[in-house]
Amino acid sequence: MSLTKENDKKYIANTYKRFDLEIVRASGSFAYDDAGNEYIDLATGIAVNSFGACDGEWLRAVTEQLSLVAHTSNLYYTSPAVKLAQLLCEKTGAKKVFFGNSGAEANECAIKVARKWGKDNKGDEYTGIITLKNSFHGRTITTLKATGQDVFHKDFGPFPDGFLYCEANNCEMLKTMVSGNKCCAIMMECVQGEGGVLPLDKEFVACAEALCRENKLLLIFDEVQTGNGRCGELYAYMTYGARPDIVSTAKGLGGGLPIGATLLFDSCENTLTYGDHGSTFGANPVCCAGAISIISRLDGALLAGVRERSKIIFDTLAHAEGVKSVTGLGLMIGIETVRDAGEVISRCMEKGVLVIKAKNKVRLLPPLNIELDVLTRALEILKEALK
Ligand SMILES: Cc1ncc(COP(=O)(O)O)c(C=O)c1O
């Protein structure tokens, strides 16, 4: 066992079950281990390295900002944060943005905004937030409670009250929950990522939006994993034709550096006031510079390329041996396998392809711009591993 692996076990908290692989370098669609072996990376650090690892434009943007000012805090103005917020607002119609450092923090902010908006607009007791069963919203105490999966709740209580869980795609249940509870918001992922890469039905998202409008509730989309081009539009809610009040995002936004954003639309743009929220590292100039280089490149042609690559993957796998089903949207894809998913992942790794798990499925999250010949090579290896 290498010293890194040995000391990882000794010094790092036991929260991660790692693959037996030490990555020492990565570039574009490829990662390299400590023995110099090359892997096609269809995992992108769990949907983070949007244009592959260390892509040239991102690297230039980040290193240039690094040499100017790496950090100042939110006590002072900095231009990368403002430019990024403007870009996000112009591309989505959002009015204001709060920057944090992760997906969980983006959701914490969304939840705080919803609660305060509820008090301001409906009354002190309107604190309920409806989320979906099988959802995943993060690992802080509050976002764990927002997560509609009991398995995440054991051992860490007591939790904050006020989260109610509706079955995904059950509009009748949602209606009953909205009418029977004092709520301020409905929050959902358009594609449940950690839940097994399951896209919501269009009718259900439309039903949730209509209920929000009729009952004066905020509609929150958790686009931490689905966002930033991953699902074939800038944000997945756009594919659904929905109009959000709040969008939380992270992961691919930074292209490899930690940043989260909470986008606030007209209804709640001024809900937060001085002192309501904050973050020391939030809006870090280096992370914002990296994010600008990602978001500014997510144009029509790039997104068409995501959809093209998605179609190639779906077409290749739909009738492949060893595949029970393929679900997902854009380049967020889950494969239900005949073999155990863990075994397929190991077989892929042995042959030089990195894929990961989501529940019992094999999950693919390739770079948005993966070269078509590299994708074809990776799919050939995956098909062999699935057999
Ligand atoms: C939909 C969704 N929300 C929130 C999170 C939490 O993000 P982070 O790990 O950056 O806190 C994740 C992470 O997988 C996610 O997929």
C-alpha cells in the first residue's frame, strides 16, 4: 500500500469509501494514477470538472486571478463576483445572487430565504417546506433534514422541523400536502441525482409550479448537480419550461473550485437584508473567475453538443447486453445493470474508464465537451464491462 493510502486511513476521518486509486494528475477528459496509468474520466469529480480537468481557458482565468487577489472577504468589492452574478442573472432572469462554497450551503441559503419570505408574506407560522422522497439536498443538519431519505436521518438528530416529503411525480399527494400544511416553498431536483438519476415527469413539475402560483409558495430548484449545462440546458428547469423563484447550484459552476450560488428571482430578490446571511469564503475571486470562464462558454452550440453526446450514450446503451434500463437527462445518466453496479465500475476501472455509482446504478457524468472519439472508446469499454 502506498504511503498516501496508508496515511489516508490513519489521518483522514472515516467518511469515504475510496476506490483503490490515487489520482496524481488530470487533464481534459483524462486522469492519471500514481503508476502513470491513464483513465477516461466519465465522473468529472462528481459533475464538477465541467470542461474536463484543468481546461486551458479555466486554468488561465483562475491563475490570472490568483496572481491578482486570491481572497479579500465580503467586506470589500471585487469584480469577479459582480461579473459572475451579472452573467447568471442575464442568462436566467434571476435578479440577485448569493455566493457560498458548496451545494449544501446554496440550499441552506435557499431555505433561509424561503422561511423569511414566508414570514414576511404569509405569516410567522408559514415555515413548511415540501421536498421529495428520495431527494438529496446536502449534508449539513438542515439540508440532511430537507433530504427525503430516512437513511440519512439516523444518528444525527435532533433536526430542525418543517420539512415534509412528497412522493415524486404524485401531484395529488402534493396538492393534499399544500392544502393541509402551512408552507412557504416546494423544493425539488429536476433529476434526482444521488437518488438514482431519476428525472421528474414534466406534468409533475408543471403541477408543482401551478400549486406554487395558486397558493403563494416559492418554487425552489436544487440545481447543484443538474445545473450549469449538465442536463443539456443551462439549468434543467429550463428543459421543463418552469419558472423558478429560487435556484441553488454548485458543483459544475466552479469547473473544479468550490463555489455555490443561490439565484433569487423577482419574488424574493430583496428578502435577505444586511446581516441576514454571509460567508467568509463566499464569492471568492479565484472561484468566481473560474466560474465566469465556465458559464460564459455554456452557449447554444455547447449545449447542443451536450445533447448530441447524451443521445450517443442513450443510443449506445439502450439495447446493450447487461443493461436493464438507462435513465437521466443530458450528460447525467444512470444505468441499471444486470451485473452488480460495483462490479461494473471495477471492471471499467481495470480497463481505464472511471464511472461512479448512484444507488444501485452506474452513473455517468462525463465532461460536457468530451471528444467524440474518446467517448466512443469509453463506451466500448463500458459495454464490455456490462456484459
Ligand atoms: C442535488 C444536490 N444537492 C446538494 C448537494 C450537496 O452538494 P455539496 O456536496 O457541494 O454540499 C448535492 C451533492 O451531491 C446534490 O447532488
